[in-house]
Amino acid sequence: MAAKDRFTGPMFRRLFIPAVLSSFGWAFSDIADAVVVGQKLGTVGLAAISLILPVYMLNCMFAHGLGISGSVKYSLFLSSGDTGKAQESFAAAFGLTLMLSIGTAVLGTIFIDPLLRLLGTTPEDGELYNATISYLRIQLLATPLFYISNVFNYFLRNDGSEKLAGTGSVVGNLCDIFLNFLLVIVFNMGTGGAALSTAIGQVITISIYLPGFFSKTHFLKFMLPVKGWLKDSVKMLVKGLATSVNYLYQTIFFLLCNNFLKRLGGETGIAVFDIIQNTSYLILYLYDGTARAMQPILSTYHGERNEPGKKNLLRIGFTAGIILGCLMIIPAAVYPKWLCMLFGIAGSAAEPLAHTAIRIFVLGSFFAGISMLLSNYYQSVNREKPAFLIMTLRGAAVLLPAMFLCLKFGLSGFWWLFPITEISSLLIVSVIFTILKKRGKSDDEKADGERIFRRTILSSQKDIGSASEDLDEFCSRWNAAPKKKYSVMMAVEELGLAILQHGFEGRENGYIQITVISLEDGDFELHLRDDARSFDPFSLKTQRASSAGDVDMDTIGVLMIKERSKEFNYRRYQGFNTLVVKI
């Protein structure tokens, strides 16, 4: 009996709240520096933080690139039941994380003076230079903490520890905010205090994350990298750059903008630009949180070739992301003065310019959010080229020409580059994808129509039998040998019946999702997902072996499946039991 998708919505909701809370935490942590420094030092402090943004973005490129690509690979391995390969992928990603972050910290500290000149400030700038170097020196030393915190967060969410990931992020960032006020406002430590508070916040976050690597119910573990790990980790990074390359584009953009705006409007121009950047954290991080909630499910579904589930998740995720983004966009557009008050420039000469800039920027941020969700989808399902196209258009190919065009209209017209970039990029992407779609279906769609058997059935013995009969026809269509066909059908029947008896315990309103994939090599890959209580059919042997003299048919059936299977794996994922069997 066919049924609607009973799993995607609940799975998304479990991930959505922790992911959004994490994004709120990151947003408030990132703007905390600007808020307290702006309140204490005014436009000089805001300008100093803006000048350092290129360094921050460059670190984001590597940290997020490794995090998202490595965690996608980790999730794909888990979805196919290969926990060993999944653990090796984390070890490789973590090894490169340490190498890159320590190398960046050392090189940045050694060459800090040339770096400051590149960022746009020299000792002749006096107060601005001093504020910038105070922040940058501590930020460089804390680089490894930033990398580790972000990479851990990605992997924990893909390992099913989304609550721990959300808790660590929120608590660490709240501590960062509190320490910002304490060190900058109370102890008058200036921009150096803001940087130090961020570093301490990262230490707290990582400390909260650590128990997730020692859990007996999850697979994420610390281990030494295996042979060839460096090559594998570099490949991960390259794939992750498909979306994180946007941070490189942002680095170039910030370098150019800070220098141009300094000439156009001095510290005022740079300060307003920093307010726009911090406003983007408040809005775009909400889309980012939605994307982070979608990614583990998308990657899991991609491994299962669950195209209907992916489409349903896109609908749910885009709706949630757009609604959430608008909750911040509308107040910012209607009443920008509250942002000026927040960043300490209310009543200053910079406020009228900031009002104009904020209203124009939030118009573009709506379309930016859609592009972010779209690129995340492609990255999550291992299609890096479309993700790279979206990021390149909005991060460089359209953005940089638009910047030079808008600079001709002075400070008041410069801000139109944001909606021009986002709307134009989305239109170009839509045209390209429409043309490609007309040329033919994707490989995934073809595979879905030809090699995949899918049923969602009620928790009843009759429905399991009906699904098994349909599966007989499916296996015959792909010329399965009689022995293999029998093994596939037996796996569905025996595992399904074991779930009915031990998982649902007489409950009649449960559901079992059955997916069988006919692989190119002649094997079959079975995926079962159910909404029963936590139950691993493969543990029946140990549970029932002590029943002296009793013959348990469930145990015999499961043992036969183990003997006939090449691989089998169970995990409790996002509130549901998930089984993978390769025959």
C-alpha cells in the first residue's frame, strides 16, 4: 500500500530548531564585536572590524569547505552502511583542518605588517591602525579554534548529534557575547578584547562538542588518519570549494570595497559597510541555518536515491527558510533605525546613509537566501558544478562588475550593487537550468525510474507480503538470479516481520519505507526506514541466544539474511530506525 512521505517532515523539524538556534548564536556572536566596539569606539571601531573581514572570510572558505564536503561524504558512507569509511573521512578532514589552521596562524602572525597594508591600513592611520592590529593579532592566534569548531559542528550534525551541535554553538556564542561586553565595555580592552572574547567562546564550544566523539550510540570517533588521507582530504576541500569559494570572492570584494569606500567616505563609508555586513549575518545566517538542517537529510537521501524525499525536503526547507528570512527582512526595511541604535551610530552623521544602505541591502537579501538554499541542495547531493556556478555568479562574475558600476554613483548609490547582483544571478541561473532541463533528465531521475523499487507501507503483515510480491517482479525485470531474488525478498519479509513484532509491538499506525536499488554490478541494496521504537533486528541473535531450548524464527530469519548479505548496518537516525543491507 502506497503512502505519503511520513519521514521527511519530522526529520527536518528535528534538525531545523537546533540548526536555526546555532545560526542565531553565530549571528549574534559575529555582530557582538560590531555592537560593543561600535558603542565604545564609534566609526573607528566599526571600520577596524570591517578591514579585518577579508581574513575572516578566507578562514571561512577553508573551514566551511572542509566541513560541508567532509560531512557530506561522511553522511553518504553512513547511508550505505560503511561506518569504517565514514570514520576515515572524518580523520582525513580533521587532519587537514589542523594543518591548514596552524599554517594560517603562523604565516599570518609572521607577516602581520604586510597583511595590514593589504587590508588597507598603515601606522599613519593612527587610531584606526591600532584598533585593527589589536583585533587581528588575537584573531590569527585563534585561527585553529575557529576551524575546529566549524568542522566539528558539520560532522556532529551528520552523525545525528544535532542537539549537541546546537547546544555547543549557542552556549559558546552566548559566552562570546557576554565576554564582549565585559572585556570591551567594562575592562576597556578595545578591539583586542572583542577578539579575545571570540576565541574564548570557541574554546567553550569545542569543549561542549567533545562528548559527541565518545558516544556509544554514534559513529563519530577520533582516530589516526589512514594511508592516503592527505590526498583524500584535499579532494574533500576541492569539492567543498564549490560553495565555500564564495568566501574567497567575499575576501576579494571586501578588500576592494574597503579601499574604495575609504577614499569615497573615509571611516564613515567603511563603518556603514560594516553595518551592512553585520545586518547580513542577522538575515542570511537564518537561510544558512535552514540549509544546515536540510544537508544531512539530503545527503542521506542521495545515498538512498530517494528522489521523492529530496523533492519533498526542498519544498519544506525552502518554505521554512523564506518565512524565517522575511521575519528579519521586513523589520529591517521598515525600521532601519533600530540597527543604527544597535551599532552605536544613531544620531551621528553616518545614520542617514546607513538607513538608505540597509533598506537597499535587505531587498537583495531575499534573493540571496534563495540562492544559498539552492547551492546547498546541489552541494549536499554531490553535484558541485551547479553549486559552484551559483556561488561564482553572485560572488564574482556579477558582483564585481556591479560594484564598479555602482561606485560611479557615490556612497548613496553604491548599495544597489546588492539587489542587482542577487536578482541578476538568480535570473541567469534560472535560464541556464531551464535550458539544461529541456535537454533531458538528470542521471538521478533516470536511475529513479529504472533501477529503484520504492514502497511506504502500513505496519501490517499483509502489506509486507504485498510489497514482497511486487519486489519479485522488480528483481525479475533486472534479471536477478533465482537465489539472489529469493534473498532480496526474504530480507524484506524477515526484517519487516521482525520490526512488526519487536518494534511496533502490535501498533497498527506505523509505517515502513522500503527502498531497493538494483546496482550496476548485479547486487541489490536494501534500505528500510521505520517509525517504530528503537530496535535493531540484527541484534536479535544476542538478545535471544540465551533462550535455552527455544527456537526463535525471527532470529533464524535474521541470521539467514546476515549470511546471504555482503554488508548490513543499523542506526537510529533522526528519530527513526534505518537499515541498510547489500545482497
